[in-house]
Amino acid sequence: MKYILFLALFVLVFSLSYTSTSFGDHTKAQIDITDSKARQNFEVSADIGSEIIWTNNTSESINITSGNARDGYDGLFEATLLNPGESFSYKYSEESIEREPFTNKAWYSKTHSNISGLVIIQVGEHSHEDGAHEDGGNEDKGEMGYTSIDDLVRLQWQQLQQKLALVINQ
């Protein structure tokens, strides 16, 4: 059982070290595609209204499509031909997001199956497309009403501890 606890803690720390936990107030998230032949799987984090910018830094034209290679185009955006040195940007709106407190939006390249990625959008009272952010102060916040990433990480950590305690006590 100690091994399971250690492994779970290791996975949590490892995943947090590779995932950005800083969400900007409508900032820009840059995705630089540098090699059209190598496997590239990008992951960026932003809040609703942030500008996501894909830049083709390869020597070939590429395509950027919202969705995934298995299910196909999801209807949000498609840059049909992004020439070398060109950029394409998109802002995820409230209408394109399905759940709280985070939603993952996949994208891929139809022309280069080795290029894909994930945009993690923070949702909830922290994110507002018009740029207005409510200051919740010390209000009582429901489980899905947390406004800071620190509170969300704390909540996830508490849930993981509870699950581990159940496994250990069995």
C-alpha cells in the first residue's frame, strides 16, 4: 500500500511539474511548430478569451484543425494552409466550452499526422470573455466555483488523498 501511495504522489508531482498552472487574464498562448517531420504533441493553458497563436516555423505548409484525428473536425476553426513563417490565432469563447472548471480542446494537423495538441481552457467565475473578473473576496465558494488555480489544485489534491486513503484502508 505504501508503494501505491508513493506512486500516486510521484505521478501528481510529475504531472504538475509539466503542466502550466498559471492562467493569465486573456493573455496569449504561443504554439511554435518547429519540425514537420518529428512527433509534436503540444499542450497550453489559457482562460476563456485568451488568444491561442499557432506559428509555422517549419519549411513546409501545414494545416491546423480543431478536433482530433480520430473523430475529425469539430467545427470550431480550421486554418487550411499555414505557410512557413505564418501564424494563425483563435480565441475560445463561452459558446465553445462545455464544462467547468476546465475543458480540453484538441487540435491536429490534417496534412501532418504527427502534429497535434491540447488547449486547456479554465472555465468558471474566474474567466469572462469580456475581460471582467469578479473579485470573490471571502465568499463561500461551491466546489465548482473556485476562482484561483491554487484552490483548484488544492481541491484535486484533497480528492486524491481521499481516494488513496480508501485504497489503503481496504
